Amino acid sequence: MALCLFAFAASHAQEVKIGFVNSERIMRESAPAKSASAKLEAEFSKREKELRDMQNRLKAMSDKLEKDMPVLAESDRIKRQRELADYGQDFQSKNRRYREDLMQRRNEEFAAVLDRINKVINNIAQSEKYDLIVQDAVYFSPKVDLTEKVLRALGSK
């Protein structure tokens, strides 16, 4: 019995190598993530500006209608209210399409970034013989934090 316990203890005495990666920090600070953000900003900046301009025009139309309301004839008031409502619906529609397109492209870009990050983490795990690398943890010791190493590896590729 003692011999079995000794053999069991010896086989489990191997050190397990564990690492931690702060995925939120990597997605915020890594070169590929910054590049993806810049690409999305460049791709969508024109549409964002158009929407801001539309929003400003909508507000100006609304303010002008409110200011002119006491002196407008009933037919003019109804016409301008209808124009304001139509323009507001057009703005809402374009804004919704913009947000949907942005979210779809963001998901596409960051899926590629995440894939690249995971490959770097796997390479580090295999080359340094890690048994486990965790991306989310309540607590981790700084000595098992691999975040800087992953950021450097992503920056050099």
C-alpha cells in the first residue's frame, strides 16, 4: 500500500506550468488591435460625419419649426412637420444601417485579430512548454503574467 502511495505521489510531483494573459489589455494595446481600430475608423469616418451633419440639420429644422410655429399658417406648419418627420426617419434609418455595418465589420476585423492573438499564445505555450494558459482570472500572480510577452510577439510580427 505504501509503495502504491509513493508511486502515485511521485507521478504527480511534476510541476505544472501555468500562465495568464490579460486578453482585454491585449485587445486594447496590441499592434494588430490598434491597426484594426484605425482601419475601421478610416472606413467609417465619412459616414459618421454625414450622420453628425444630418443630426445637426435635424436639430436646426426642429428649432426653426418651434420658433416659427406661432406665425406659420396651418398648411405651412403641417408641411414643415411632415418634412421634419421624413428627415428624422431618414436619419434613423441611415443611423441604424451605419451601426449594423460598423458592428459587422468590427466583428470581422477583431475575429482576425483574435485569431492572430491565439496563434501567438499557442506558439508561446508550445515553445515554453506551458501546461495551461488562462485568459480570465479573478487573481493571478505577476510571475505567471505573459501579457507583455504576447504584446511584444504581436508587435514584432
